[in-house]
Amino acid sequence: MIHEASTGDAAELVWFKSSYSDTSNPNDCVEVATTPCTVHVRDSKNVEGPRFAVAPAAWTDFLQLLG
């Protein structure tokens, strides 16, 4: 996992709501943004708050765990 205060130029990231987010509460979701080398993750309620980034293979492994 890559954990940095700044994960590159966040202004250029295109964020979208994760399809795994709870659809019964539109304010309760995770957003992701992808680049060729990383998958960035943040809380949609706190877009300026903490975020983390992982390698695409690690993100794929995580999604497979969710089934």
C-alpha cells in the first residue's frame, strides 16, 4: 500500500463512486480514481481528507475478496 500525505497531483485525478458503496445511503460511499500505476481511494464525505493509493494488482486482489 502507498500511504502519502500527497499522492501525486490530486487535481488531475478523476474520481468516481465505487460500485461497492452502499446505495441505500448516497452520502456513505467510497470514491476511487485510477492512474496507470495506482488506484486512489477516498471518503466522499471528506474529499480533502485522508486518502490512500495502492497498486492496481492490490486493488484487484481486494475486490476479489469482496466477491
